[in-house]
Amino acid sequence: MKNKIKITDPTRILTLANIISLGRALLAVPIIYTLRDPALGTITFVLIIIAILSDALDGWVARKAHEVTHFGKWIDPIADFACILSVAAYLTLVDRFPGWFFTFYLVRYVVIAIPAIYLLNHSDFISSANWWGKWAAGVTALALLVHIWPWQAFPWLKEFTIYVATFLLTVSWVTYIRTFVKEYKKMS
């Protein structure tokens, strides 16, 4: 029988995992800065890999340290969103990334955030990332990488990663909506 993870204090804010998540959100600034100069391509690549790895690391640290927190459940997907949206916005503005995907990503997030915030304010529900969303964030990060460094050997990879990310983001979106509907029904 698998032991359930013991949570020491879910109301804590200052934990190593939450600092890692906040760091990921802040990485958008140096990533965009280095994207502006092709000579800094290696630094850009390293920063993006750090952002991707931090997405896995924060959850692992939270579970191992028994510090899964309410704030952490919120900040993790927000950090993903902030970093991905910022880089996608820059790439869209310089015409290196599809504008329709940027718009889809932004609208999806807003449509998820509104009921999540409503439920937070009107019940004891704490929204957190779902596995579909975690996979979608990873594939979206891969799509950004492919658009930053187009791999000539695989010209189809740009479109493929965008469509896979769109599919995963859509499934994640539906999963969130289903969760929110269940919570609304509990409230009535």
C-alpha cells in the first residue's frame, strides 16, 4: 500500500518549491532579452532548459519536502503561463510564432482563471495543475524551442508541436471545466 504524502502546512507561502516556481516566471525576462540577440542563442537555450526543468523540479521538491501548499498549487500553473506567454508574445510580435496559438493560449488561460478565482473566493476549492496541463506546458515549451531554432532536418516539427500542444491544452481545458462544474454543483 502506497503511503499518502504528509503535508506539513498547506498555508505556507515561502517554500523552496514556491521559490523555484516564481523563478521560472521571472526567467521570461532574460529569455526574451537573449532572444533579441542571435549571438546569445546558447544562453537562451540554457535558460529555456532551466525553465522546463524547474517545472518538474518544483513539484518534486514540494512532495519530497512535504511542502505542497495552496499557494504552490496556484503559482505553478501561473509560472508556466507567465513564462510561456511572455516568450510566445515576443516570438509572435517578431513574426516567428503563430498568432492564433498565442491568442488561443491566452483565452484558454483567462477562461480557466475566472471560475478558479470565483471558486477560491466562494468555497474551499483550491485549483491546481492537472496532468494534461503539465504535458501541454511541456509540449508548448518544446514548440517554442522548435520555433526559436527551426530544425532543418524536420521541417514538419513546427506545425506538429503546435497541433499537439493545442490538443493537450484543449483536453486540459475541458478537464478544468469539468472540475469546476463539479465544484459548482457541490456549492448548490
